[in-house]
Amino acid sequence: MGGSVRRADRAKVIQTIYESSAPVPGPAIDPRSEEFLRDVRLLIHESIRDGGGEMVSDVLGMTG
């Protein structure tokens, strides 16, 4: 039983790290998740623009 408790604790720690690094959005998005997703969208937008691409639809309200 001792080994399974340690595995459960380890699994909980890993899950906490994962959720902190890349929060999963739910029906009610929290501010940290909202900021994370906005940062991801900005990185993608910049990468497309820097690669010579163009955004067809931009939910960020940025053009060009």
C-alpha cells in the first residue's frame, strides 16, 4: 500500500505542474487561463506574420 500512496502523491504533483503550465480552459475561464491563451494566440499571430503569412480572421482585434 505504501508504494501506491507515493505514486498517487507523485501523480498529484505532476498534475499540478501540468495545470499550472498549460491551464485547461473550462466553461468559466479564470484570469490565468485567459492570459495564457491570449499569449499563445499572440505568439501564433506573430509567427504567421513573421513568416510572411496573413491572418484571415483575427479575434485579437489586431490587423496587419
